[in-house]
Amino acid sequence: MNEKLENFDLENIMDIIKKRRLVSRYATMIFCLFLSSIIFNLLTLPSNIVTGGVNGLAVIFNYITGVRPAIIIFVISIILLFLSYIYLGFERTSGTIVATIIYPIFVQLTSGIGNYISIETNDLLVISVFLGVILGILNGFICRTGFSGGGLPAISQILHEKFKIAVGKCTFFVNGIVVLLGASIFGWTMVLYSIIVLYISGLMMDKVVLGISSNKAFYIITSEKKRVEDFIVKVMHHTVTEFPVKGAFLEKRRTCFMSIIPTTEYFRFKEGIEEIDSDAFFVVCDAYQVEGGK
């Protein structure tokens, strides 16, 4: 048996994965959050483009009340962090704590950057395209760290947990409400620019994370059959299908697992498999349409 497997339980595997390259992953996330705060103060806030999420709510409430965006972001994020802790537990909430605290600080620290870098926001189409590209790239890199930027995605996770609604649909619904709220303040024309930002951002994020589909199909051949199966079902909380296979060269019969996972969980899933069995053979494919299976 792999010597590394003797030193940890399946329950602790996610802790092992989280500790791997921890410093570089935190550095990447913090750097991306810093750049996001600059983009927010340079483009999003001055243009009043409501892109959904906590940033969108900050734009709306700043326009209505005049309260600093950093304060609005912090208060909303803390409330969402508290709800996430209640409904999802500490384990699934802990990854958002750093972003919840650091991002509002960055937004406040960079709030005066417009005094040094002047960008005309008259051409909203160009602004929307650029926002979509840069935000998608930054969110993609944050996703690759295994952490979360916090904010409204917590609502999507809670709805998924309680009502078994797909996370993608929940996210679309929650962001849609924020965008429609923005339409009531800034007009329906701004909704068109918001849609451009959200669409391009989603495409770029998927490109950065891996491929272009929202789901990935894993085909895994491993000698650690039971451990891999337990990891997929008990740790990652996904279903798995197994079927017998035979190698053409050695004619050795083994078991192949197939599991469909969201693209956003790709790196945690892959690293978990590699931690259990470093010699595991697996193939990852884009799954463009996933139906049924409940």
C-alpha cells in the first residue's frame, strides 16, 4: 500500500489538500482580490454597471445612500458569512473568511485610485467587455486556488443544499435579482451592459479554470478502489458509477470509476485522487450536458 495513505484518514484528506502550496495559493487569491478592488473603483463604481454579487449591491446602495462601498461590501459579506456558517457549517465557510475581511479593506485602500488614473467611462460597451474579461480571469484564478471570494455565492450554496437546485441556476437567479434591482435604479439600458459583463466573465472564468463546459467527466482507474469511492461519495458528495475494464496489453481486469463534477471543483477533486493514489490513471473530459441521475 502507498506509504502516504497509512498516515491519514479519509476524513482528513481535504485538510491535506488545503495545506498543499498554501502560501502560494493565499498569495494568488490576495493578489487577485487586490486587482479586483482596483477594477471596482476604476470602472465598476464610476460606470454604475451592476454586475451582480456583492459588488453590484455596493454600487446600488452607494448610489442611494452615499455610504462607502467598502462598508457596504463588508456588512453584506459578514451577514452572508454568518448565514453560510449556520447552514453550511464551518468547514465549507472557512475558505471565505480571508476574502470577506481582506476585500473590503482593499476596496477602501484603492478608493482614491481614480485621482491618479483617469479613465473615461462614456463608452460603456468597451467598459463592459473589459470588465467581463478581467473579472472572469481574476475569478478563475481565485477558483483555482480552492478558496472562495465570498459574497452571494454563499446564497447559491445554501439554496443548493436545502432545495437541491443546481448551483449554476441558483447563481443565475441570485445575480439576476441584483441586476434587476440595478435596473430599477439606473434604467434598463444598464441591464444590457450588465448581461455583457456577466456573460463574458463566465466564459473567461471557465477558460481559466479548465475548458469551456460547466461540468467535467472523470474516468478513473485505480488500485485504491474503496478509498477513491469513499472520497468521491463521502468527501466530495458526488455520485459515482463503476464498471469493469480490461487492459489490452496485460489483459488485467480492473475497475473504472466515472463521476461528473462541477468545473469549479476540478482541482480539489483531482488533487484528492492523486493524494489517495499517486499512480491512478484518469481521463478528464468536458461534459456539455448532464441530465437526470437523481
